[in-house]
Amino acid sequence: MARNTCDGCGRTVSVAGGIANLWTFGEDDGSDGTAMTLELADGSEHLLCYPCIEALPDEPTADDVARLEQVDEGSSQLGVQ
């Protein structure tokens, strides 16, 4: 499982996938990852943790991702411009 940082808030995240996760069948062992890469309508691509994904508006842009801030371990919010 690859590890990286969230493009929004900077948290350390893991991304599920590849051969390491080929034989996991829904066990709750952390193999699902804590982030996913989103391609936005403006053509930008971002690796975001789930709290940041939840904080984004319905049709996010790269500017919305740039405004993301970590509030605590379980939530994120959009910062003031």
C-alpha cells in the first residue's frame, strides 16, 4: 500500500491498490486505504483524504482543494480566502 500526503490538508495517507491488496476481501485490516485520487472537472487531479473529500463543495475546483485545512484527526474544512 502506497503512503503519501493529502494534497488538501497534508495528513499522511495510504492508498489501497496494487498487488498487495489483490487478495483482501473486505477485512477491516486497514487495507482499504485512507485516501483516493480525484480528477476534478477543471482537469486537475488531487490525492485527498476522506475528511477533505467530505469538506469539498459539490463541484470542486483546484482552488477549493488549495483552501482545505486540517481541523483535527477526523475533519477538514475550507479555509477563508
